[in-house]
Amino acid sequence: MNSNKQNYTVITGASSGIGYATAKAFAQRGSNLVLVARRQEELQALKQQILGQHSSLDIIIKATDLSLPENVYELYADVRNLPLQTWINNAGFGNYASVSQQNIAKIGRLLQLNVEALTILSSLFVRDFQNIAQTQLINVSSCGGYTIVPNAVTYCASKFYVSAFTEGLAWELQQSGAPMRAKVLAPAATQTEFGKIANDVSEYDYRKSFTNYHTSAQVANFLLQLYDSDQVVGLVNREDFSFHLGKPLFPYAGQSKHNQKN
Ligand SMILES: NC(=O)c1ccc[n+]([C@@H]2O[C@H](COP(=O)([O-])OP(=O)(O)OC[C@H]3O[C@@H](n4cnc5c(N)ncnc54)[C@H](OP(=O)(O)O)[C@@H]3O)[C@@H](O)[C@H]2O)c1
């Protein structure tokens, strides 16, 4: 990470789970932060905790609902003049239900957050910052963004979108010679508030529901490994929970003679 104290990392979904742990990890490395989520109090508590250990950092809080496109554009307009170095689209949620039984209103919000907000924020960040050295966009997908998990089809499809979009963007940046890097983090089960929200319950016990899972701090460490590497994908193997850095996984038609001619 560039040690220039002027640089900022934006983390969406920083009020709990993976985003919360990632905020602490980037603060530990000396990055100023923009912390985004709906719950102002949780963001404020995290800010105070970080400043208690790293008093020289600038920690900006943005309490906003990113499932509404107007808030997404407003967030970007508010921060675009900062010297942004890293943007982490982590805010997202899941849903456990069959397609025939799923709550369609909840699915609408899921698609707006997991897909639409991530696409708008990625596009605007790339447009403005792609030619700035050492910039990175990290989009949080899931190993369910590479494998279809039963009873989580729509969530997985939203994460397949995140993986494919980010891999495609990584190819695009690489081929245009832009210095920005785009990367996909794909965690497996992680003990966060995800389980409660995906199952619409007030309590959720990861020990009962999974044979194995990571903590948020472990996943934040994976994200840092991805950040530090030249690879595009950081994927947790959902069978043995090992973490792997590697190349894009989707087929890419970069060299095909059947592509549209420019
Ligand atoms: N936990 C897992 O097993 C797992 C596995 C693979 C991938 N992931 C992915 O990891 C990412 C982080 O999830 P997590 O596991 O850390 O879950 P989490 O603890 O529920 O955190 C989700 C974060 O997103 C924020 N958020 C939710 N809806 C939002 C909205 N409409 N606008 C703005 N922020 C919103 C939440 O804050 P507020 O409620 O304050 O808005 C929270 O900070 C997600 O993209 C998830 O799909 C999770």
C-alpha cells in the first residue's frame, strides 16, 4: 500500500462483518478511510475505535442506503475529489429460499445493492481514477459467485455477476494499459451478520449451521493478501476452506476472431 498519508480507501458495508474487519486492517496499514453503511452509530463506534489507535488518520463516515441509486450517485459525488487509492465494494446480502418461494421485494433490494450499486460505483471509480498509479478496485463476490449453491440461486447469480463483471474489467484495464487493478474476493462461509439477514432470523449460530467457516478478521487478511498480489481472484475453496490467489476463472474471448471488429 502506498504509504502516502493523503490516500483514502473507501469501504462499503463497513458497519459489520468483513467490511468492519477490513476497515481495521487498512487503518493498521495507515490508510485514511471512507466508511459506508446505513447504520450511523456502528460506523461512528468503529471510527472512534480506529482513531483510538491511529489518531492521525482521517476517517470519514457516510451513512446511506446504497440500494437506492440516487444515494449511490450522491456518495460518489461526495468523495470523488478525495485522493482515492482503493475502493472496496463489499456491501451486500444474501437470501436463502427457492426461486419459487423467494421474497421478491427482498430480491429487488438484493439486486440493487449487490449488482446495481456495485456496477455504478465501479464504473465511476474506474472512469475517474484508472490512470492513477497504485489504484485498486476490489469487489467482494463469494465462492457462490463461482459455484451455484442450492437454495441460494438468486444470491449466487448476483455474485456470478460480480465475479464476471470484475474479471472482465480486470481484462479491460490490463489490455488498455491502465495502471488501475480490478480484483475479486470470493469468501466462503464467514461468521458475520450475513446468516441472520439471509435467513430472516434474529439469531444465527454459525457453529450449528456450518462444519467450517472463517472469521471476518481471517477474510480481511485474505483481502489484504489479494491487495498485495498481482493476481485478479482471491478465492476460498468451499470444500477445505483454503485460500487461493489466481488468474480470472471465467472463459474470456479476448483473442477470438469472432469478436465484433472495431
Ligand atoms: N458471510 C459470508 O458467509 C459471506 C460469504 C461470501 C461472501 N460474502 C459477502 O461479503 C460481503 C460482506 O458481507 P458480510 O458477510 O460481512 O455481512 P454483514 O455482516 O451483514 O455486512 C454487510 C454490510 O453491508 C452493509 N449493507 C447492507 N445493506 C446495505 C445497504 N442497503 N446500503 C449500504 N450498506 C448496506 C451492512 O451495513 P448496514 O446494515 O449498516 O447498512 C454491513 O455493513 C457481502 O457482499 C456478502 O455477500 C459473505
